[in-house]
Amino acid sequence: MSDSSVTPTDFKDHTNTYSHFVRGATGMTLACLFVLVALVGFGKGEGILIHLVATFGMLIGFGTTIYGGVSSNNSWLPAIAVLIVMGLATAALL
């Protein structure tokens, strides 16, 4: 058995590390979804418009994902909105 006890500062550090992990995992999941939608646009779409939607949608999506990660309240709504619009535009142009 361990003779050490858990101090309140250990729990505070643990919850801080966990919240950063969840924030990073959420951001990386959104970034992967942006890449996935862009790859569908590049792979299945024909024409310059679908390639522009895929390129700029992915870049704007990365920007909003970074914003969501560094904001104090983890505001992922802009990134989710861009992902929905990019997905709908990609589906409409296929």
C-alpha cells in the first residue's frame, strides 16, 4: 500500500490536465472532420468551385478550431457551424 495521501493541489492539477486533454481531443477531432470533408470534395468533385470550397473551408475551419481551443469558454460553435456549412456546400457541389 502507498503511504502517501492525495493533497488538494494534486486534484487541482489532475482536473486541469484532464480539461486540457479534453480540449485538445475535441480540437483534433474537429480538425480531422475538416480534412475528411475536404478530401471528399477533392476526391469526388469536379471543377474549380468545389476545390475552392474544400481549400478555404478547411483553412477557415482550422482557424475556428484554434479559436475554440484557445478561448476561455471552449467555444466550439463557430467551428461546428463552419463544418456544417462546408459539408452542405460540398454535398451540393458533388
